[in-house]
Amino acid sequence: MATEFEIRGLKSSIEGKEILKGIDLNIKGGEVHAIMGPNGTGKSTLASALMGHPKYEVTDGTVTLNGEDVLEMAVDERARAGLFLAMQYPSEITGVTNADFLRSAINARREEGNEISLIKFIRQMEKKMKELEMNPEFMHRYLNEGFSGGEKKRNEILQMMLLEPKLVILDEIDSGLDIDALRIVAEGVNAMRAEDRGFLIITHYQRLLNYITPDHVHVMMQGRIVKSGGPELAQRLEAEGYDWVKEELGIVDETVGQA
Ligand SMILES: Nc1ncnc2c1ncn2[C@@H]1O[C@H](COP(=O)(O)OP(=O)(O)OP(=O)(O)O)[C@@H](O)[C@H]1O
Ligand SMILES: [Mg+2]
């Protein structure tokens, strides 16, 4: 079935403070949507709210994946339904190796009795790690513990490749990556582009979008998508910054706090 991810009028608050003020977004399988926007405008909040982070209360709106109500689902159910988030700041988990974590995550999405065999899993993990030019030792390191910034980001992409999600959200996957790593990560993402998989890529820089060509580019300010366009919009933002958008829309302060 063709993937369709729909966000309608999504509002979300943190400790009583409204951050997301009505987000509408429709991502079809095969599409890459990029979200750009100044700091503190609600981009990571959108990612967290979609994944069901307990701190972010959804106060209004709907989110569906292939017609199924995502907001009704618990966090693990969202992952099982095919939602995946590569976080801006991945957490470190001591005591759980990367391989253990990934194997559990894969098996959690499978029926009981149909778990992936250890051999098959190791083979797949080794193959993907090779594609991402990761040192094999990362298989047995504790999850993200002591990983450099760039190593964490590469590891997030490794998770995405193995979990084969339906809707992939990447929050600043390019931050902290060196020039070669950026290309490798982008190639990893491009290899995962498929008719039944949608992407929502949050980034500050056009550079990433040179490698991963988006179908749609959205600008977020004050907890809303205030402007949408094609790849040329990202190019203009890179060249001219955000002032022209603010002027065009009569926005004085773009952060959510002031709206
Ligand atoms: N847990 C929280 N507690 C308090 N305030 C929060 C929390 N999470 C987000 N906010 C506030 O919500 C606003 C939007 O934050 P968010 O992280 O979504 O911004 P962003 O667009 O991702 O910014 P950046 O580009 O810097 O990553 C900010 O003012 C932030 O301080
Ligand atoms: Mg953010």
C-alpha cells in the first residue's frame, strides 16, 4: 500500500506553553520534504510530538499514517507502525550494545516466533555498517556512549537502514558531520528512498539538500509552516537568509515564545 502521512491542524504544548500552533503537512510515499527555519521555531518539537514524546502534549489536530490514527498509539506502537526519528541529540544508553539495541528494535516490529536470526542480523548489520563506512567495533559499543557527534549521526542512519521505516524524520542529521560523512549519510538516505517511504528532513543548510534533493521545502516560524516551495526555496534561504520571508509575511519575531 502506498504510504501516506497526514498532519492536520496539529497543536502541541510543553508545560502549558503552546509551541506548535497548527501544522498541516501531507507526505506521500516516495517524497522528501525538508523543513527549514530559524532556531527556536518548533522544528524539533514537531518531531518529538509526532513520535509521542511524553513531554509534548498534543492539544489539537490529527496525525495519520495510512489512515491509522498515530496520536492514539503509544510510542512503541508508533515505531512498529513505521515511524522513525533520528534525533537532533541522540541519547547515550550505557549497558546496552548497539547490536543488542538494534536487534531488539527489529524484533519488536516482527511477529512472535518470526524473530530475525542472530546470524542473519549480524550479516545485515555488517553490510550496512560497511556502506556507512563505520568501524565494526561500533557493533558492540554501548549505544552512543562516547560516540563523537558525527558517529552518533551515522549510527542513527544505520538504525534507519535496518529498521526500514515508512516515515523517516531526520532532525539535523547533517549537524556535526564532516564533509565525507555528509556525503556518506546522504547516500545512505538516497538508497532508502522508495515509493512506500516518506521523508521529513529538518535542516539548517541547503548543503544537505544538494545531496538529497527534496520535493518540497517548508519554512517554519512561530510554530507554524509559514511558507512552502520547491528546492529553489532552500537555495534562496541559503543565499539571502530569512529576513525576506519575515518581511513578506509581516513577522517581527520568528521564535515561538513571542508569537
Ligand atoms: N522541554 C521543553 N521545555 C521548555 N521549553 C521547550 C521544551 N522543548 C522545546 N521548548 C521550547 O520550544 C521552542 C521551540 O523549540 P524547538 O526545539 O522545537 O526549536 P527548533 O526549531 O528545533 O530550534 P533549533 O533550530 O535550534 O533546533 C523553544 O523556545 C524551546 O525553548
Ligand atoms: Mg531543533
